[in-house]
Amino acid sequence: MKKELTIYDIANALNMSASTVSRALNENKAININTRNKVMQYALENGYQSNTFAANLRQKETHTIGIIVPKIDSKFVSTCLAGAEKVASEKGYNLLISQSLDELRREESIAKTFFRKRVDGLMVSLTANTTDTKHFAPFIAKGIPLVFFDRTPELTDSACFIIDNYQAAYKASNHLLDQGCKCLIHLTLNSNNKVYWQRKKGFVQALHDANKTNCGETLFLKNLDLDAGKQAAVLIAKKSPRPDGVFAANDQTAVGCILAFQQMGIRVPDDIAVVGFNNDLVCEIVSPGLTSVNYPAFDLGAMAANQLIEHILGNSNLNVTNQTVLKSDIIIRGSSLKIKKQP
């Protein structure tokens, strides 16, 4: 492999000092224009690449934001990252993205790696079972700004960016009840994270307010994906009385239910209405279309990144507002419409 050209190589070739070459490459006006052009021309012709990372380290800045997410293959997560990347790029920052694969030990390891890489700030969406966030303490101790988004800790002094999961689940459950469902079931993850227990809490409260506490239950799943939804559908079909309304904690699980119900000859929504969460693209691909809570993922990622970078730049203070709550709504499609609109 060809040796990388350094400023010392350029200095030797042009019979200049390394400091003169460095200032010329940085377009320092104290250096004669002819000298600057000579240095620039030689650097261009010989493939010189500036080591911005090393320069930034000397200035105690890397212009890099670390992001830890559970899984990148989630449409919700990838949309969050798109929002964060847009903002970061506009403000001259790069993103270092790593996935925990929903494993706490991996999340801890990534945090250590990002700390050693000296990121200027950190954005985190926790694993489903992270209850202790002490592995982020070094960032706080060093004064490196930290924000959480979507899956956030129960107790933290760091800024958090979320939606009201309780209220969103309450509305989704009420929609099923308004459609005439008599017996509901909530499919959720067996997790300590407040995202899921707040959705469960909203589901339970909707049943309570409708005086249907005896007509609802929660089924805890090991995963929230297509296969988990299909397996849950088989269990639901065997129940007596059989639920006629399903509220799933994400869209993949809801779609898995719909596909399995259809294979078993159970009509959606006539026999069982289904509602999901996140409003992923799959909602419009499945038939009937999946009713889902619309989670503004792009805005969430963009807002979290913007507030973080503005804090780094000294233009705002993350500590002023501990929690930012974005609005969500329900996108109603065919999977839940038991009551047909009159023409």
C-alpha cells in the first residue's frame, strides 16, 4: 500500500517548513498567495488528504455524534436516523451509528467505544431491558451532552425525546371499542422499558373507562416481529371467548397477526379488528391496510439531534427542558373498520 502523504513530505519536496505548509493548507492569509497556491497544487497532484480527525482532537472537538439504537433494520429506527443525519449534515457533524441488538452488554460496550472515540455528543435509544444507565455516567462526568430518544430511562437528568405512549395506546384502544369490539387483547414485549408498560397502561385505562376491565387481557411476547405476531394469532384463535380486537405494540406484530388470521379463515376486521403502532410502510402493503399509531420518527430524530448539536455549539441548554413530547395520531385503515361508513 502506498504511504500516505504528510505535510512533512510536502515540506521536504517544496523546501519549506512544515508549519508553513500547514498554514498554507489551511488557507492562512499570513502566507503569501503564491506559496499557498504552490502548496495546494502539490497536495492535489500527489493525493494529500487532510487528517481532520487528528486536527479536531487537538481542538478537543471531533464534530462527531454517536448514536446507539436497538436495531437498524427497523423502519422506525431508520427513519429516526434519517432525521438525525439530515440535521447533523446541515450543521457540519458526522454520525457514528451502532446497534445494540437489544442486548445490554453490547450497549455497554458501544458506550465505552464511543467514549474512547471522543464523540462530541451521544444520542441513545435503550435496549428493551436497560434499567440502569450507569454505563453512560462517564459522558456526564466529562460534560459530554447525552440525550435519549424513544426508549428512555424512567429516571434521568438527561434530555429525553418521546411521544406520549400512554395517550397513544389509550386512543388506539378506544378506537377498537368505538368500532364495536367487545373483547380486546394487547400484544406487547415482556420488557422493563417504560415505552411498553406505558402502552399497556393506556390500554388498561381505556378498558376501565369503558367498564370493560373483564373483557381485556395482555399477552407478553419475547419478540415483536412477524413471527411473534403469527404465533400470537394462533393463541388468540384458540381463546374462548375469542377476542375481537387486537392492539399490538408495533406494526410487524400486527401484520403477523393479520396474515395468520387470514390463513385460518378468520376475517379482518369483520371477525377480529387489528391496530398496530408506528405507522411503518408495511401498513399500506398488507391487505386490508393496517390501522396504526403514527409515530413521527423523522421529526423525533431531527429534533433530538438539533437540540444536542445546538447545546454543543452553545446556542441552547439541554438542561432547561428534561422531556420533549411530540404529538402522535392514529391513521385509520381497513384493518379496524368493523363499522362501515354509510355512502
